[in-house]
Amino acid sequence: MPARGRGLGTEATRFPVDYGLVALGLNRISLEVYDVNPRACHVYEKVGLVHEGTERQA
């Protein structure tokens, strides 16, 4: 895909995270992601989100 590796996903993720934390004053943002999507996991960690746990058999 021509869009891969250009940082578009990172930028698209960084904006709402920054907006929520800075502009709206939120204390926490959470999301769920499948572990079979390592590219998404990498992007989320890159923008500052922290992996806090893994649901099993959910």
C-alpha cells in the first residue's frame, strides 16, 4: 500500500489524543485493540498510550 510507512496513522491518532488530553482536559483515554494488529499497537504506544492489560477469553 502506498500510504504505509509515511506516518499517516500516527498523525491521525496523535491529533484526537492530544485534543482530548490538552483541549478537553481529559485525564484518561482508553481503547481496545487486537494483538494481531502490531502496527496499531506500535502507533498507540508511539503517541503516548500505555498498555495496561490484556483481556483473555472475553
